[in-house]
Amino acid sequence: MTILDVGRICVKKLGREAGRKCVVVDIIDKSFVLVTGPQALSGVKRRRANVNHLEPIAAKLKVTRQASDEDIIKAVEAEGKTEEMKANL
């Protein structure tokens, strides 16, 4: 079992979106995952990300694999983490 599972909230460590929070939406292989902010919430576009460029945090959302951005926003609001997701590190 890996720490980067579907629904895990992570912080991007490298790239133009460094310091922003994102949610793992799908696992592509052992080196890459599909993440989304979503962009309307944290500014992270839905894209493939290297697992070495992500720092997982303890928080996890209850979402399904390949969840849409609207589903992610609803899950973030249900958990009360909207302000946490908007904050940059």
C-alpha cells in the first residue's frame, strides 16, 4: 500500500504550482499520479504529477477514482477544508 492513494491531499514541492495543495485523483503507475486542485479552488490544474514532486499530508478526502473537479470541491466543502486548500505554503 502506498501513502499516495486516491483522495490524499498533497503539497506540490516543485514546478510553477509549488506550495499549492492538490488532491490525488488517480494512480497512473508507481512514479506518476493524476492530481487536481481543482484550479478554481487552489490553482492546480488537473495533470499528471511525479510522486517525487508531491508531499502528502495527513488529510484525506472521500472521493472516488477519476472524480470530477465539482466532486472534489463538494468533498472539500463537506470536510470544511476550503480555506486550507486555498492557502499556499
